[in-house]
Amino acid sequence: MRSTTSGHHRRGTQLPLSRRGFVQVGVGAGLGTRLVHAASASRCTDTAVIQIWLGGGPSHIDLYDMKPEAPAECRGVYRPISTNVAGLEVNELLPRQATRMDRLSVIRSLTHPSNDHVTGTHVMQTGHLGPTSQNPDPTHPSAGSVTARLRGANVEGMLPYVHILPDLPIQLYSQQFNASYFGQQFAPFPVTMPFPFYNADQSVNVRDLKPLDEMTVDRLRERLELCQTLSDRKELVADVDQELPLSVEHQRAIGLITSAAGQSAFDLSQESDPVRDRYGRNTWGQGALLCRRLVEAGATFVTLNTDSSSNMWDHHGNLKQGLDRQLPAYDQMLAALLDDLVDRGLYNRVLVIVCGEFGRTPRMNERGGRDHWGRAGFILMGGGGVKGGQIVGATTLKGEEPVTRPITPADLLATVYHVLGIDPARQFIDQRGRPAAVLSEGQAITELL
């Protein structure tokens, strides 16, 4: 298999039409560059990933690693409840998940050395430490971008990597979901959900799938044909800094816009009211439903970012007030997603991951919250062929750090790549011109395979 690098240039036979120019002929600039299909990738499986991102840093002690025997200032305000997995207890506000934990495995020993949002997000998404809040530029491509480059979409013409996020200004750590030195053609395709959190309609804004108001689908096809005609003129040949020719990207963009299957994947109105109600009529519930629709339609890696406001899970104060509001919606959304994947025959090929950038401090602070804590956190994993009902690792009595089976972000991603059939030792040339492996460390979590 040919190794490509970010420095590779291909001499094209296309009109050197800029992305801005493509917007002007009727298609959003972001779509064309994100529809690149990794034609040279090894397609070992048709597996896919749904990542539920708990942005801000969810409390391990208050969700899945509860410490009822710890001192009062550590154990928090919630009581644990039993689940359908022996020895596994969860927060009392997660009753739906409690009856489905046999479909999920809990890693209680996630650990890495950073308490910084940007660093924590980057290492969880890439397996590499690097940027900080002061210098947030990502140094490595995210797992979704790796998947987009090495696997492409499961269905030709579908988007390989989608990032569903709230319709709010992008925060610095959202950059860490991007493609770094791979280039924008492997960045996630952004889909914004409405804000505020609760909205009875919960429509989806997919800006780059909408032609300009005056532009019909037929006119888009005509303009593409015109671009192709002009591109065939030899005097217009030019170097194009893209892995694939621009006209191919344009064809795929038009293909998705004009494809009934591509358009319908984003149309939540096609779901029945009972299904939409089961997920919850809120940003997270409808976002999770969209995740299912996308992987079913052929997307390979979909992230649902639940950071619906400024650091949604970042409870430095009033932790109980925050979790009392969040956990019922989160519980309903995740339970519905698991049931839906099973009912539709998708569970064994779609891996569900739930995590954030770190856990929270073992001791409650004076504001009734917990602060950043990279030394201990949790991950949920289920589906995609991994074992459910497993408990991996353990932390100290107060939840300070792992005492057994420490799991790093690189271990998590090595497991993800195993499910996706991607070789984590694959090397590319980074922005410094040096060879860089997808992962430089990390081993797949054998207890789950």
C-alpha cells in the first residue's frame, strides 16, 4: 500500500477553482474537501465508530467509579445503584443505563498527565501529548481524521468523518478533533445542532449540503459540467495542492447533495415521533439519533460533542445542580442509542465510545464542585465486537489514580483502530517533514477483544 504524505502534490487536469470559488458556484466550501474517499486505504471491515464526547471533563467518581466508602468530602452527594453487571454500580440518575451495562464495558483506570482542556482533548483524540491552552495548534491528526484517510466512508459518496456540535462559537479545544498535517480534506464535516439545549423541533443545520437559495440541483449539475469542460482545456492545467483532483471532490459534493440517501441521512423528520421521543427531544438525544442515521448510511466515524455550553461537564462549582440537569438527558440518549443499534442490527459493527478529556479531583472543593484531574478518569465502550459487561482497572479508595491496569489514551485508540482495521504503526510525514506514526505507543485493551 502506497504511503502518502501531506507534502505530496499531484498535477491535475482541472480548472484551478478555489474553495471560495466553489461556494460562489453554489456549494459550501467545506464539503468538497471533506468528501475525499481514501481510495488506497485497506478496507478490512465495514465497522464504524460513534464517539459521545463529554466535553469539559466528566466526574468519574460521580458517574461510573463511585466511592461510597470514601470520606464524605470525596464520595460526593449521589448514591450508587446496582446494574445488570455484577459488581458494577453507577450513579442513581442513570437507571436506564443500569439495565443495559451488559452492552457496555467500563474502563475505570484512564490516566494521563495533563489537567489542561486542550492538552487533554488532544491526547484523547490523537494519543499524543502536545498543544496547550496557550499554544492550541494540534500536532497530530485526530482518530476521526486518521479513519477518514485510511478507511474512508463505508459507502461510496458518504462522508467518512462527521462532527456534530452545538451551534455555538467553536472553542479552542475543538481544534483537537481536526486533521492537523493531513490537511483539510480529512477534517471532520461539521453539523450544528440548535441551541439552547431543549428545543421541541430539534432540526439540524447542515449548511454545506444546502445550495444557495437561487440555485437548483439541475443548475448545480450544469455548473459542474461547465467546470469539467473548462478543466479539459490543456491551457488551464495547473498544479493543485490536493490528494485528489478538485473535480473529483466536486463530483462527490454534488453526488451527496443530489443523492436521496445522502440527503435523507441528515433528515431527522424521517424518524417516527416515538423514536425521536425515545432519544429525547433535546440536543443530545437528537444528536445521538443523527449519529445512528449517519453510520447506518455509511459514515465511518461520527462524534457527538455534548459540550452544549461553555465546558458543559466542567463542574468546578455546583456539581450537583449541573449533573441533576444533565444526567437524565444523557441517560436517556445513551440507552436509546444502544437499543436502536441492537434493534437495527448495527451493534456488532458500530463501536460506541463515551469519554471526555479527563476526570475530576477526588476531593470536592468549597464551591461544591470538582476540578480538573488527568490522573484518573473513565471510558465507556460497547458494540463493534468488543465485549460488554467488563470492568477494566480500578482506582484508589478516593479515586485518585489507578491501582490496577492503567489505561492511556493511546491504549484506547489502539483498541479503536483494531476495531476499524487500521494499522496504528502506519507512518506519515508531519509538518516538520519527519515520519510520524499514527500512534507511537499504546496497546489494544485485550480484555475487551
